[in-house]
Amino acid sequence: MTAIAHPLVTVARRLAADVLAPQAGRVDQEGVPASSIKAIKQSGLLGVSAPKEYGGAGAPASVAREVAEVLAGACCSTWFVQTQHHTPVKLLTESQFPVRERLLGPLSTGALMSGIAYAHLRSFPHVPVRVGYERGGWRFDGTVPWYTGWGLNDVMLLAGLSDTDEVVFAFADAREQSGLRASPPMRLAALTAARTVSLELKGLRLPEEAVVLRTPREKFALVDLPRAANTSPAVFGVAYAALALLAAHPDATATARSLRTRLDAVRRNAYALTDHRRPQEHIADRLALKTRAYDLMRSATTAAIVAGGGRSLDLNSPAQRLAREGLFLLVQGQTSDVRGAHLGSLSSP
């Protein structure tokens, strides 16, 4: 892992060391506290990729990735809540709709934090959320299966599919309101702390000025394909955190060193493809590196558990927490292509 010299990477490391890592075990059991979100908002990290003219840092993608690695390795639940925010910022940055001027500044500075409710678009031809134009605005109906950060986010980026096969993205307040109800928080094997719920939409009406993007579904799927095929920085963050635990055991230093060398190589190659000037190319190679990163993360977290022995089964053990977080990352943002590539790699001799 290479360290990038950038002020926000320094901020992320300090926040991880002083706030996130010391309470990660308690957060895992009790939930991400509002105080952690407040610290994230005040740190400037929510604007890492946002335009400078709107109060963001305008940092390159390499900085954003390293910040993500640091946060995920310190407390994956907190990372997962705040990572939702960066897609809405990106869409607003690229948008020509009026909502850009209303929300891009507050989201870039951390005055507001956004969640996302659009992963269900990847389940096509199943359509969990329908949207239709009605009386000068848009009506959303259906069920959002997963929404993370409920009670912590200020706004959400919501998407639905129209009868004309158009994807509509719009912003809504992240709270219960007419036409929007949240389920109780889900109990999950990992990242229960991230406050994930499902959302029931029954005639949720959003005004035209809430829309940030309208695009044909096929075009959205084409743009989304390489995004889903690239390796998440969180995978490397959790893997490196597990290797740090492993290296602390005198009889495991050789194992930690070997795994780190392999992880460094996969990370370097995966990020090179992420930065490739033609994002639609080398999909098979991206997926192969993604599954290899999964394998190494799983090996790193397993090794940390083995080195810790029986103590690793204690719920307060960081080794088993990282292992459970790793399980979560295996399916986070999963598409049918990612699932097929991963299962194929696991069936290979």
C-alpha cells in the first residue's frame, strides 16, 4: 500500500486513529453514532471529490480511494454510511438540472450528507421501483430493498424506472413523509451498525426541481457496468487492517508479509484499470482482479482469526469483526456479472 501525500489523507488517518478505530467494536454492536457522522461532516472528507468552486477539495480519484481505504479499515460501518454520499455529489457535479445549484454546495462542504436508493436498478428486468410523471412532478411507487444510513443522512438520491424505460434520479428528504415509510433497521451478520432499512414508496411525489438525471435504462446500465466491475477500495482497507493485526503476532509475520506483497500487486493493477481512459474496456480483467482481491481479503481476515486463536471468537475481537465486514463486502454492490465471475473463480481448481 502506497501512502499519498494529500491533506485529506492526513485528515482521514487522524480521524481513523482518534475517533473511528478506538470505538469500532462498540459501533459494531451498538450502531454508528451521530457524533461520528458529525466528525465526518466537519472533516471535509465528504467533499474530497467535489468541485472546489462549490466548497469541495477537487482531489484526484487516487486520493478519494486512499481516504476510503483508511476509513473502511478503521470502521467499515462508518465508511459504508459516508460512502453513499459520493455518488450524489458526482451526479450533481455532472448535472445541468437546477437542483445542482441548490444541493451541490451543501453536499460538497458537508453541511448535508446524502444517502442513495438506486441499487435496485441493477435487478432489471425486475423493477422494484416505478416512477411516472404526474401533475408537474414525479411519483415513485414500490420498494427500495436496501437503504443505508437511515436517521443519519439528510437527503437521499432516489431512482425509479418509468414505463418508457427511462431511469429518473431525484432527491428527497431522508425521513418518513407522505408516500415514504421505512422498515425497522435490519439485523445483519455484519454492518447492522450502518442502519440499513427498506423503504416503502406509495405515491411519493417529488417536484420537477428535485430531478438530477434522466437517462435511458440501457445507457445507465452501460455506465454502471465498469463501476460495478472495479474493486472497491474498502476491500483493500479491510484486508490491510487485518494484515496489521496479523503482523502483530510474532509467529505470523512471514504470512503477513507474503499476503501484503500479493495484495499490493492486485491493488496496483486494479486501480490502474479503474483509471483506464476507456472505462468500458477490460471488463473481464477488472472482474478477475476484483475476485482476486476478494480472495486475498478473505485470506487476510482468516489469517488474523487463526493467529488470534480462541480469542478471535469474542465479539469484541477486531479480527472477527473484520472477517464479518469482509463477508459483507463480498456482496456489497453485487451484480449478476460480478456474482458469476466470483462463483466461476471459486469453482476453478
